[in-house]
Amino acid sequence: MHLKYPLHVMKMGEDYGAVPVGSGDRRFNGYLRMDEGSAFVIRMLQDDVTVEQLVSALKAEYDRSTDKEIREHLAGTLARLDAEGLLVR
């Protein structure tokens, strides 16, 4: 799976934001506000990855989180991207 359009992720204070770039800015007119974990996922989704690759990378990055916490957070992030029409599965 991957993002339908490229998104630029930036840190904004304590939160992160993502905006479309290139051809995506004409198709998705919006701004996504998110936490650090979701920003990490969006950066990985710039390339084609599997859920298990995302889980593995999140475990390595956030080694204090449990498998259940990581999978729940990932499911929420993917559901949000799906709802916005930004995810290609």
C-alpha cells in the first residue's frame, strides 16, 4: 500500500502536519494534523509498504510501545488516510 498523492510532513510545535505536493495539491485540498507516530507512517507510505513492514518499523522506532498499541495506532492512522481518499491498498 502507498499514498495516492505525495504529502509533505512537517513538525509544527508539538504536532505534525501534512500537505499535498505536486499533482496531489489539486486533488486533495486539505491539511492533516497528526502526532509523531502518524507522521512516521505517512513518511513510510511515500513508498509501497505492507502493514507488517509498517509494524516492524514502528516497533523499532517506538520500542517502548506494545505490539497492541502499535497496531491500534496504525489501524487508526490507516483508517483516517482511507477516509480522506489518500490511501491505495
